Amino acid sequence: MQKPDKKLTFNFFDYKWSKASEWTRATETIYCDWYLRRYGYQNLEGLSDFLKDKKIILEAGCGQARDSKLFAICNLQAIIIAMDQSPNAVRVAKENLKPYPNCHVVRADITNFAFTEPFDFISCDQVLHHTSDPHLTLQHFYNNLKVGGVLNFSLCCKKNQLRDRLDDLIMERATKLSPDELWEFAEVVTYLGMALNKLGIENVEWEGTHYSDIQRFVHNHIFRCWYDPNINFDLSVSSNFDWFSGNPRFDIHEVGEMMNRGLGPHQILRFNKDDAVFSVSVRKISAS
Ligand SMILES: C[S@@+](CC[C@H](N)C(=O)[O-])C[C@H]1O[C@@H](n2cnc3c(N)ncnc32)[C@H](O)[C@@H]1O
């Protein structure tokens, strides 16, 4: 599994955000619900309760800043920094956060920013695995948290040997493609997902897990071909584009090891795994 190359990651994501349009907003609710579930807040009331004493918040690798908007809705008083390295993400994020004067969009590298004040809460969702040394990124977040502050982060999980081997094979090749070529590749992959979905073979059971149809099963176990008939086609393409642009995956031991290396004294508030990601919430408990 190759380490993500910072220059390529920056390049691929900036290209993706140059394409972002209405479809990014159209899925906010789906992703926000997923965030609330994975980190254990369940609903807006739960998140508002968690955020009520948070004065300064960082969303690291904000993309379109969907999560910052969610935080702003739940706490209008907090200062919220939405950070991304991509100029196009910054542009889209600024547009999305216009109605929220407590949000500030900053273009910076999440792996080495310098802030005058530590944060009460850092959220880094769907990003950490795109950084070259995730344990160092965790360490950087930890150093920028107040004692008692909370860090939420997610990491993609390994699936199985076959799916992981195919992912690595394609990712190695994808690093040699231009963003246009990778987008085209992601479109073809999405058509494959669509074709599988259109077969109409529903309710696949495998080792105690239920998959709504054969596309979900193939996607999870054999070949990355994300497709969701309920969302804009380009959004499914962008998800496959992100994936193949370089997306290391981890197992539970690797996540544990990364936390041991990257984090000082902490309390685990939540450790959740679903089909796609580990979602972890930790509290910093001393100045280390
Ligand atoms: C998969 S997107 C996730 C965006 C957002 N967190 C979400 O869940 O929709 C990853 C984002 O992280 C940003 N990113 C990756 N590495 C970064 C770095 N070192 N510094 C700042 N942003 C970075 C990319 O530009 C991209 O917008």
C-alpha cells in the first residue's frame, strides 16, 4: 500500500472541488446523519448538547464544509474554523458558510498549521488517511487541542485480501493518471456499479451481513464500484475518484497502533466501525 503523496492528493482534490456544484449540497443530509450516527450524537440535539461548551472548533480537511455548517447550526456562538488546502474547496466552503458569520474558512495544510489558540474540538472526518503519516497528523491535532478537548477522526477500514489487493493495484496505477483521466476511470467504475444495481438482484446475505443488492455486495467484497441510485451520478463518480486517488485502509490493530504513536494521554469516548470506516472520538486528558 503506497503512502499518499501530498502533491498528488492536493492536485486530485483541487480538481474534484473544481467540479463540485449543486450535487455536493444535495447529499448534505445523508452525510450529516451518517456523521451523527458514527460519532454517537444520534441527532442535532445530541450534537448541540456536546457542542454547547465548545468555544473554538476546527474542521480539518473541510472540503465543502458540510460538517462546519452542522456545527454552526448546533452552536452559533462558537468560532468555527473550516480548513482545507484546496483553493477550490475553500471557494465552495466559503459559499456554503456565507449564512454563518461564526465560521471562517482558512486555506492551510492540516498537517502543519500554526494557531495561536488551542481548540476545544477538532473534527477530521474522511481525511486522515489521505495524509502521508496519519500518526503525525494525529499528533499535530493532539498538540493543538486544549486539555479536556475532543478530537473526532475517521479512517477507512480494510475489507478483505481480494478487495484490498485490487484497490492497491488500481491506486498504484491511478497515481500516474492525470485528474481528467482518473475522473474518466471513476465514471466507468460508476457505470459498472450502476449496471450491477440494474440487475435487480436484491437481498444478498453474506456471513451474517445483509446487502440490499448485488452491487453493494460486490462493492464491499470484490471491487470498488460505488453507486447510489438515490444521488446524483457525479457524486457517486466523485466518491470513486476520491477512493482511487490514493486511499490507504487500516485494520483495528493498525488504528490502535496509530493512536498509541500519535496521541498523548487520552480517553476513548467512542470507537465505532461500520462497513466503510472507523470513527473515533477521544478526549485529551493531560498536557502530556
Ligand atoms: C474526502 S474529502 C473530505 C471532505 C470533508 N471532510 C467531508 O467529509 O466531506 C478530503 C478533503 O481533505 C482535504 N485535504 C487532504 N489532505 C489535506 C491536507 N494535508 N491539508 C488540508 N486539507 C487536506 C482535501 O483537499 C479534501 O477536501
